[in-house]
Amino acid sequence: MLIGNTARREMLRKTGQFGDHEYLWRNFDKEAYNLYRVEPHSSEDTHRRHLLRASILSYEMGDLNRYLVKLGQVNLPTDIINGMRSDAKLAMADMIMQLRMVCFDLGWCFDEIQWMGIQHLRERHEDFKKDGWAEG
């Protein structure tokens, strides 16, 4: 699994699409994969694992959503906002790791998926500019 991810990442780096952060991402992959390996991996466990990951992602998104909504409200005490910020950052970290684990499950390269997201956002950004939602 890691060999395929490393090969794809190297291709992205050589084409100038990934940058020079290979050392950082390789360590993320190794640590995440070590955690992934200790999970149960029978065919019965795979479906349960997918449902669990979907549940975790939904739950964590709730913490992030609450923080984003509360940021728009005025007169909230700083200590409440700071606590919510900490919860939101941890929720985002948990979501990123769960998404990385989904990529391991499906045999996808997490970095390739991120790059696809960047490319898709660039394409959509042109539409956003036409609609007046983003500045040109």
C-alpha cells in the first residue's frame, strides 16, 4: 500500500504538482499505516469499519460546524470561543485521519485525492468568479 502511495506521490512531485514536502508526508503515511494495521481486517470487519468511519466523520463534522456557526455570533465570551476552537481543531484532525484511513481501506493515495480536490476547486473557482461569489 505505501509503495503505491509513494510512487504516486513521487509522480506528483516530479510533475511539480506536489512540492518538496515528501519527508513530511512519508512520516504521516507511516504513522497512519501503523495505526491502520492494528485494526481488524476480515471481510466482516471491513463493512463495520466503513460504517464506524462514516459515523466518526459525521460526529466530528458537528464540532467543526458548531464552531464555524458560533464564530458569526457576536458577544460570545473569549473562553467559550477558545474552547470551541480547540474542539474544532481536534475534530478536523480526527476527520483528516479518518479520511486517510478510508484511503487505506480503498487502496487510494490520500495525497492524490487531495490534489484532485485542489484541481476541482480551481475549476469551480472560475464558476464562482462568474457568479460573483469569489473575486477575480
